[in-house]
Amino acid sequence: MEQVYIGLGSNLAAPEQQLDAALMALIQLPQTSLVRSSAYYSSAPLGPADQPRYTNAAVLLETSLTAHQLLDHLQAIELNQGRQRKAERWGPRTLDLDILLFGKRIIDDERLCVPHYHMHARPFVLLPLAELCPADFQLPDGRWLKDLLSSCPVDPTLQRLHTPQLSTTQAVDPSRDD
């Protein structure tokens, strides 16, 4: 089983409910257990400023899926919740699910870059991630989470909202392949 950290974000169609629905979908993933969720955070959008604020969080999963199998499942959840992939980067979206870390692996291919390529500059990613990791957490590329946090640009508008109330235990059933 790999420990995997996923970043969640939404700024359309009731963002907190979008994240709630995404958490419920993550619980249902095959060969996967949702271990813990961070609090929800409200953040200013990246990119075009004429879009609503985002709601962000991070979760810790344990999975026996490969990174690309998990990516396929995450993209299916996004599409199921109305995500429309457009050429515009950092535009508004109903749901964004990013693999931040996948065990101790470094992955860099045409579909996936892990550790997530911009997490070091995004307080709305690092603060939720820090809620889930030990204080002395080291990323697979050798960087320390505490160093990323201390050098990350400050977002004075970032607000901690609340922690979702979910049952975060889901027994892993290796025979489940849906």
C-alpha cells in the first residue's frame, strides 16, 4: 500500500459541496482507503482574477493502485462532477483533484508530475498538506515540507474554514475493481 496525498479544489457549483462529494467518491475507490482529510480552506484564484474564490483541501489515501490507475480514477471523479477540461490554465472549475505525492516516488511523464510541480508556491496546497504530515516530513525529492512552508509566498486572504465530518475509514477490499 502506498501513502498518497491528493489536493482538492473547487470554485464553481457550490465548492464545499463539490469537495464533500469528492471525498465520498474517494472513499469508494477500489483498493483504496481514505485515511484522513485536512480542513477546508478558502483561497484567492490563481490566473484570471475575475473568477470566484476556491475551496481547497488535502487528503491522505492508502492505495494499491498504480499512480496512473489512480489518476484515471481521479479524472473520472472530476468529469462525474462536471469538470470541463479547457485549454485555459487556472480557470474556474467544479473540481480539481491533483496527486501531490505518491509514496516516495518521483514521477515525471507526459501525464503526471509527482511531487506536484507547483505545490511549493501554493499555500492553499501546503497548509492543508501540513495538517496531514508529520512535522519532519521529507518529500521524495529531498525537500522538507517545513522549508517549503517557510519559503512559500504568503496569501493574506487564505482562510481556514472547517474540517469535513466524514467517516474516514473504508476497509480495503482487493477484490473490488469497479
